[in-house]
Amino acid sequence: MLGIIFFLLVAAILLMQTWHISIPKVVHFSFRDNAAKRKRIYIIAENALNPLEKIMVKVDSLLKKIHKNWNYFYKVVAVFFLAGCMCGIGIFRDVTLSLFAGAAFTPLAYLFLLFRTMSARRRELEELESVMSIITNAYLTSDDIIGAFQVYVEEKNRYVDERFREINPFDEFLTDVLLINPNVERALILLDGKIDNRHFHEWINKLLLCMKDRRMKFNLQSTLRAMNDQKNIQQESDTAMMTAWRNYLMTVAAMFSVIPILKFVNVQWFLTLTQTVIGKGFVIAMILTSLLTAAYVMKINRPIE
């Protein structure tokens, strides 16, 4: 049932986009010094949305994190639906049960996006930590903020062909300071707004303090250590969550593998299970049970933000 509902919701979202009905966008508020207030605003905004809008916002947020659009999500849903139908035909040899199996596979599209987002977030965190570490070490040695950023950019471009170099916020910082406006404090504030990471915000604030008192530069390492601790906690959380999902999917696969085994052990039982109304009802109940337990597993295994 949940799979069918999810499939219908995807169809409804597609129709809304076809009719040019806008998707609610997540509004980002800037209350870095008041986490409780930010949390209250998020809860109030979330409660103001209906269930369909909440799903749309969550999926839209995941798509933005991996730099994909809604067409990509529809393709993923279609792939899982077809995969479910093919598995249903191979196991049940029945059109009705195959369609139920296809609908049951569609929520896996959300799980697929979630795992891709976890991987992208972990990779971005590692890259950001590496950049901050290079700049910090260069600054501790030279006491020159601009020179420290130049060390990173030179290191980044050293082994990359000029045709394949990508411009990132740190390149823009150097361009702004060297060619547009020499105000380093202004450029650091602009850089702070381009990367959404609380450890990066703290690191930028310490760099701004270093411009007034260079002895503050020794506090930059503490931010990097805190960021590394967060990365380790994130990796442990992601590993635990993926282990829980792997164990769950293996359990579900073992449960449904009994049906094709019956075809070779007792053909009459297999036909009763897949060709009679009572047998089909039992199989549908198994599918619904697996979806309900999947919703519970998803609820208790949320990634750390």
C-alpha cells in the first residue's frame, strides 16, 4: 500500500510540474547564534506543509545536494518500478502481483537518493577539510592570508590541465582581492556566504580575528580538529545506517525467496500462492508488511545532519 501511495504521489508531482504548479522551496534562515530559534522556525515551516509538499521538499533537497533535477528522479522511479515488475513476473508469473511488486519497489528511489546524498556530503566534507588544512598550514607559516590562499590554488591547479580546471569559491576569493577590491575582510565575508558549513563559518570568523591579532592564528587548528571529529562521527553514523539497511534488505530477500523455492519443492503450493485469491492476498500482505517495516527502519535510521 505504501508503495502504491508513493507511486501515486510521484504521479501527482509530475502532473503538478506539467501544469506549472511551483514546488515549495526550502527557505534558509540565518540564525547561526540561535540554534533553538532556527529549529523552531524549521518545525513551524514543516508543520505548515501538507504530506505531499513535505515529500516534495525532502526529495527536492536531496536532488539539489547531488546537483540533479526532477527528471532524474522520475527516471530513477521508473527504473525501480520496471525492476520490481520484472522481479514480480519472474517470481509470481502473475500480472497483478507483478504490478504490486513494481509499486513496492518505487520507494527505493528515495533510498537511492539518500545514499547518494550521504556519499556526496561525505566527499564534500573531506574536500573542504583538505582545503582548510592547506590554507591554515600556509598561513601559520607565512602570516599572509592572501598568500595562503594562493598556495592552495597553485597546489590545486598543479596537476590539472588548464582546460579542465574548475572555478571554486576560493578562486573567486583571490580574483576578488587581487583584481576587483583589495579589501580582504570584505572578501572573506563574501566567501563565508558561499559555503554552508558551520565549521567553515567558525574558521572564517577566526581568520577575520587574525587580521586584528595574529596570535589568534593558533586557534585555527582547533576548528580543523573539531571538523575532523565531525567527519569521523558522520562516517560511523553512515556505516551503521547502511549496515542496518543491508541487514533489513537481506531479511526481506530471504522472506520472498521462499516463494520461488516452492516452485521446485511443491508446485501445487506455489500455484495456490500465486493463482488463487487467498494466495495473492497473502503475498500482498507480505509486500505491505515489508513496506511498513521499511518505513520504520527509515524512521530510526536517519543520517546525522
